[in-house]
Amino acid sequence: MIARMLLVLVLAPILGACVGYTTYEPGEGDRVEGEYLNAPAIELVLSESLRFVIQRMPPTLGEEEARLGMLGAGVDEPVPVSLPRGLSEAQHDAIFRRLEGIARPATSEDDPNSIYRVGDIRLRGGLAWVDIHRPVHIPAGEMRTPYQCVTVELRNKILSWKPEDYQIWLPDAVPLPAVNALAPLPEHERAGVDDS
């Protein structure tokens, strides 16, 4: 028992430090600083950030309601999500396995204004901040982006990452990232889809 506790105490700082210093900024040409975009920590950080936002802030939750902390109760079906460019196929698939039931990869069939998008990712050792841009309903006639950015702060909790705080931005305060690599629906899923 004591040996196990010592192992945890020794490994915790090492595992937290393995993340290093990483920045992904789609507004800066998808620049990635560091070599950790496909590290296991990124998988956990993105999965937990997306889960936090999708489950508490579905598209039906208005932007003002979200800012006031009137959080929703999740989604009825998986929502389309656009992940950052540069993730390996294995990492991409692993993230969506973790989000099974609440998220799916965005396709070219999705309305671009209905897709949750990952923006900036900042990892600093045992802390991470991820910008998730969520779709919101904008009343007809209002000329603004139908998106709201939520910055989720996470902390490394020994082999897991847990959201600890979040900040909701006014619409258009944070530049909206482009949708990444929309693939067409596979042929077998197109059955019954009207192309007219």
C-alpha cells in the first residue's frame, strides 16, 4: 500500500509534466507549438472539454441563458463536432469513442452553423484551456455569428483531466475557427437521403 502511494506521488508530477507547453491556434494558421497534439493528454483534454460544453450548453440553450449560468440538460442525439487539423486518425477516432452518444464527426451534409468547433488549445503542464465554439440560435434579422465561445479550464487529476471552470464569451468576441475536413457521408449512410 505504501509502495503504491509512493509510486503515485512520484509519477503524478512526471505525468503532468509530460504534457509540456503546447498551443494550437486555428486563427494563426493552425500552428502547433510543441509535439504533443497527438499525445494521450490531448485526447483526454478535448474529450472532457467537448463533453462539458455539449452536455451543459446544447444548441437550444440561448447565449444569454448560458452567460447567466442557466445551463441545459444535454442533447437528445449526437451533435456534429469539428476537431483540429493535425490529429491522427487514431486520436480522432478515440475522441469520438469517448463522446459516443453525444457527439459525432461533422460531415459535408451538416449545416455549418450547427457544428461544435474546437478553437484554441493551450496546455501548460497540469493545466489546460480549450475554446469550444458552440452553435446558438440567433433571432431572425440579427447580423452576427450564430456561435458562442466557451473557454473550458481543466486540471490534470492523475491520468485524467477534469473541467474546473469555464468562461463564456460574447458572440463574435473570439474568432470562429473554420470547420475542419468535412467528409461526405459514407455511401451506405446516404441510403434514403434525397439529393434534390
